[in-house]
Amino acid sequence: MVIDIRETVVAAKWDFHVPGYNNYWCGGAIHHNSGKTHSSMAEASAHALGYRPWLAEDDPHYRADIHVPNKGLLVAESFDKVKTVLVSKLLGDPESGWPGMIPKAEIAKTKKNQQGVVNFIQLKNGSTMSFQSYDQDVGLFESSDYDYVAFDEPPPQGIFKAVWRGLTDRLGRAWLAMTPLKEPWVKEQLVDAEHVSTHIFFMDDNVGFGLTQQGVDEFIRELDDDEIKARRFGEFLHLQGLVYRTYVRNAQKVFRRPREKLLTRNHRGQIYVPRSWGLCMSIDPHPKTPHRAVWATPRPDGNLIVCGELINQDPENRVDAFADDILAYETDFLHCDYQDEITRLIDPSSQINNPVDGNSIWDAFADKGIICEMGSKDLQGCIAQTKKRMAYDADKGLFPTIFMCEDLVELDRELRGYVWEEWLTKLGQQKNEKNVPRDKNDHLIECLHRIVKYDPEPPPVIGAEQDQEYSRSVGATGTGY
């Protein structure tokens, strides 16, 4: 999907017309109580039927631009949501008297799962609609092909990727009707991706979509200012809850630089870290996910340059394989010829002995010649010190003292999605509880934290040769520009 239009809707509209498809498509961030799910299910029913029963037959948009019969998938956060939100809109809700968007005469059969929830609809024209939920295993979304997929609320990235593969064979379509409260990847990889087949619709106010101003005021009275931005104006909440907001909003402008602008070259013309600067690395070992490592160097100007990242590619996540990769990375990529002088840090949990052989992860690295100091476990202190290095306000003459080589894509991805634990949706919870980051996709960040907390001492510039060497590399990055 690619962005080629953006609409800010300030007056009620029943549908959105997407150029090039000649159909009505609810895509992107249509948010809280704006009719996003209603619109999404209307479009799903039109796809399955091949026409829009709420329009007159002579309306130019009566026919949906899709072949019939077709195969669709509709996904919600849980099967309870499938039942109460999706299916009720399609088949009707006897309690409320809602008749349903699909005419009963068009329905051939339905099936229910073990929970008694309708999870399959077949129409007389041969079209089928299947239902799944985000709490199912990703594997259940693999190996199926679809003509269209409708997501209600932002899906986990793994599920989206699995479903997306199922759309490729049929050149299918997908749309998300969502309040952007979570899943930061949606903004980075869909909204900001600027792909020509993505269409994003934002509603910047809900009044006029079945809500009164009084109702909106009553609702937002209990919300935090950040959550108001997401629920009322469709802004992505994770941008409000980012731990390193300054980094994310200025990453390309300030923090990320080409390697040759941040480091220097040796006599062979290779980009490397001079021995006089020193090199510090940190390992984050993990029994269930691949071990990770990050490298950084303090420049003579006091700036900390993050210059390396590595993830264990060994399928069994063996320490000895990762240790070999670490040493090879330092030699072949960082062009470091002083490995015995590198400061090495590791998570203190690495000293826990294995009950099988009595050895620890620390011991396994030491056996390969990688001797590590214990890194800090002071999460709050690490965050505070990292924020201090990332402080940036050009108007106040405040510039960061940490920079990332721009080829460190995994660390960059983690920093962009590093958010505080979900506290905003708990009404009445105080802001002072917003102090624990979500413990997910943060292993490289933990490596970075330990290096920043260790605070390697900047080296002096000694001698004319090193002074010339440093001058070539510093460029205009000393202030972040």
C-alpha cells in the first residue's frame, strides 16, 4: 500500500473514494467512534457481494470493482470482537434490531467455531468470508490466499506479514480501520512508507459522525492529553509514549550519519575506530531469543558514536558461534586490530550457572577470549543518561552528544518502537506510573544503555598525526548538523 492522497475529513461522509480503483475503500487511520468499523464492514460486504446494496442500482458506484466470487478475511483483536463487532454488522444484531449489511437472501450458509462464534460465511454467489483474531498463532494465518483482508484495529506485524503474503497471488487489497493506540510499525512501514498503493484517511474530529460535542467532551474528560490526540484526532499514540521521542522525531536530520562522517580511515583507507579513541561493546545474552551486541566509541569531542550491531544468526543460538561472529565482526567490519583492549560489557544475568554443567553464559564467552565486565541493571539511570545525550533543541542551542551510523537498521528500528508500558488506557492512572518501558524488542537498546551508563571517557587528541586524522572525520557533526 502507498500514500498518494490524504484527506482531513471535517464533514460527515458515508464513503471514501480511492482514485484508480473506482470503488469506496476505507483505508488507514479512521479512528475512535468515527464509524471506521462500520465503514470497513460495509466495504467488506460490498466486496463479497460485488455490489453495494445501500446504493441505487443506477448509481455509478453500485458495482464493486472486484471479481465475484471472491475470498475475504476479516480479523479483529479477539473472537469476542469478531462476534460483537464484525459479525453483528454483517449479519445483523437481533437485540438492537440492526438488520445486517448482507441481505439475508444472499447468504448460503454460516459456520461457527468451538466458541460458538461465526467464523465463516458463504454467499450464494460463491464468495466466502473467514474470520480470525489477533490472539491466534501467526502460523494459522500462513498458507492462505485472499482477494481482500479487513483488519479491525492495528494488527501485530507478524500477522500482517503472513496475511500480506496471502494477498500477493491474487493481487488482493488490505485495509485497516484503527485507532492508532499501539503497534508502532504501522506508522513507520505503512503510513510513512510513501508507497503508491497506500491511501490514508485521517478524521481530525468525531463530531458529526453520530456523536455530539457534549458526548465527545464527556468522553475525553477522563483521558490523558496524549490519549486524546490518538482517540480524537487520530494521531499515533506511540509517538506520545515514546521513550526517546527526540530521537524518533529527528533521527534522519540529526542522529543518524554515514559511517565515514562519524569515524575515520586507517592507512589502508578503511573506515575504523582509532586505538586512541577506544572501543566499548555490550552483549545482551538471552536463552530464548538470539544474543545481540552493540559497539560504540567516544570521540575526542565528547560525542559517543554507536558504530556496530550484531545479532546471533546461529539457529541454535550457541554462544561459541556468536563469539566467533563477534571477533570476526570487529576484525572484518570495524577493522579493529586491538581487540584485547576493547571494553566489553554484558548483562549480569550471564553469570547464572547452567544447572546441567554448572557453567554460565559469561564462562562460555570467556572460553572464547571475550572477557566481560558486568553492565548496569539500573534501567531508570540508563534511560535518564541516554535521554541526556539525546537532548536536542536547536533554538536553545542544545545539541545531542550521541550519534548512530546510519547502517545500524535494527537498533534504529528498536529505538523507533521503544515505548512506555501501556498505562494510558487505564482511566485514572497517574502519569508518575509512566516509568517502565515495554519489555519487548529492546535487546539492542539494552546493549546501548549499558554503554551509555558505563560512559566511556573521551580520549585526548595526541600528536599531529592523530589531530589530522580526527579533523578529517569530525566534519560538521560536532553539533549534529
